[in-house]
Amino acid sequence: MGFVERYGAAFGRSKALLLRMSGLLAAEQEAQGAWIGDTGGRRWLDFGSFGVHLIGHRHPGIVAAARDQLEHMGLSGKVLGNAEATRCAEALIDVAPAGLDQVALANSGAEAVEMAMKMAALSTGRTEFAALRGSYHGKTAGALHLSDTYTVRSPVPLAAKAHFLEPGDIDQARRVLARGTVAAVFAEPVRGEGGVLPVDPDYLAALRDLCDESGTLLALDEIQTGLGRCGRIWRSADDCPPDLLLVGKALGGGLVPTAAVVYSGARIGGAAGDPVVLASSFAGGALAGRVGAAVVELVRQDGFLDDVRRLGESARKGLGELLGTDPRIREIRGEGLMIGLDTASPGIAGQILLEAAKRGVLLSFCLSAPQVLRVYPPAVIGQDDLDRGLETIAAAVAAVSDMPAAHHN
């Protein structure tokens, strides 16, 4: 039995069909930097990975830290305090906006969102939430209900009510928060799964003021945008200090699943100390802590954020020159190395994704806006490889024939 058949038997025929259509008949086996290799000897530039691999695959500094830590301890025993988890928490507090002085560690971004929801409800005594339309906060039950395009698809009912705010409509936000029933507003500074849609910083600042006036907590979800993806350590948290800051994806260094809530102890109080609702068997382990601290140190190094901004500008400019007049592409947008390729339809996006994979570049859909392809090169990519990837994407677009004309922005 070949690999694709084995994969389909284990995970479902539909997933195996996608691999077969893409010509991806072997299993990924190794990765380094911007490249992934399979068991058949093929290599792909990784411009997808759901935003996880900002620092690339198997970064030497992160791998060295992980190997050293594995000589000592992996998971925490959960009774004693853990030095490496503490080091990670201290690193996050050090780069967080003023006033965020405590950390709760989690295993994933969705779990961090769930933790923040519980902390907000416990500290405010309120049971309703608000989130921006077009946002995505995870697939666990609570987080799913903060993602408006997924609420109707969730098989699990949720008692807590969620209000969805239209980004830019501050009057609507004022009306919703004035009721005094919302525990926290969750906001992505750039709605990644919604189509790589930036939120106006002025709207976020006004939302911050409304939260202060109404006794509502503000939770900024920088799981996808944070730790350098947009060319700054935080896309919005420094300009619009939240009460709860959600961190993930890049924090795991491409090696371990880990995330965190960095929060204001003064605002949250004892709500974060309830082990019944916030304790975790796996979160806060030594290996994840060591890796997370090493990632924060790497992101803070001189030149890292400069490279993200330079490469991001080069990628957007290159895509514009290659695809700016193509009828299949409606818009190219984004910040730093978080780029969205808005196509004329989900069908076109799917065909481009398949054609790009056949030619050696891996892209991914935006989950809530399947007509938008995510182009997320890692910060460690060289200019030659970046240019090669962009040219391959353009070739993939050109291979999609007989497409209707699209509106250009």
C-alpha cells in the first residue's frame, strides 16, 4: 500500500484525494529553513504552514536549545515550579506592553483563547463576549463561537452569547458595550483566516476607550500577527495596550505546540489562579518553555524585524509586478510576511494552490475566506528563494486558464 492510500485510510479519503490531485504522493520527511523535503526526494518552498513557521523549519538556535533541554527535562511534574517555563513567561512579559505583567501558558492558540474567555468571565462576572466580524479564534467550542463564519457550523451549542462587531463601526461597538454585559472583546489586529484583512488602528484605539468606559476587558489575539509576522513584535498591542494578549504559532519555534495569555494582574485578579478551569497537564513544560524563550530572544535580535519588513515589501512588490494586471487576482494585501492573494473565486484559489504545489511552492487557504490564498514566507528565506517562490506562484496563476475577469483594487 502506497503512502497516499495509508494516509487516506487513517485520516479520510477526501484528504488523500487532495494530496493525489496535487501530485503530493510521498510523505514530508525533513525540513530546513524555508524548505520541506519528502521521502521521494522532492523539495518545496514552504509559504503556507498556517503561519507557524515564521523563523523557518529547524532554526539552528532553536534546535540547539531544544536538544540541550531534552538532556534535562521535557514536561513538567506540575508540583514544583519550572525554571524554563518561568524563563519563557519572563521573556514574554519583557516584550509585552506596559501593564501586562503575568502569564498563563497553554498548548495552542485556541486553548489560550478559551483561557482568556474564562479569565474575563471570572474577573468581570459577565457571561457575554464580542468579537470582530471576519475573525478566527480557534476550533475549540468557545473559541469557535467567537469566529462568526464558523458559528453556524459548530456542532456544540454554547450558552455564552457572542456579539459580532463590524470593524470600523464604532457606534455599533458603543451600543453593544454600553449594555454592561460583555466580559471581553476579542480582536485580531489583522484578520488572518478572514482573508488577511488589517483592522484600522484608530478603530482599535476607539475600542480600547469604549472598553475602559464600560468595564469591558480587551483581548488582542496576536496569535498569528505577533512575534514579528507583521514586521513588529506586536502588530497592535504596543499602540493599543490590551488587558489580555494572546500569543502562539511562532512561539513554538516550529518545534513544539505552545501558546500563552499575557495579562494584567490588576485587571484579572485572582481569576487566573483557579486551577479547576485553567490548569493543564501539558502546558508550561520545560521543553516548550525553553523553546519559547529562545524564540523571543531570536525575534529581539538586531535585524530580525528589519528583515521581515524588507522581505515583506519585496514580496508584495514582486507579486504586484507579476500579477497586478492578471484577471484572476483581485488584490494583493498584507503587512510584513503576512500576505493575502485575493483571487476571483474559491475555485480559482484552489486551482492556483494545486498548480503551485505541483511546481514546488506550498500555499494555504484562508479558512474563513477560501478565495484568499495565504502567502507566508519565513523570515529566514533568502532573496533568491523568495524570488523563485514568487515566480512559481505567478506561473501557477498563469496555468489556470479561461478565468473570468476580476475587479482590481
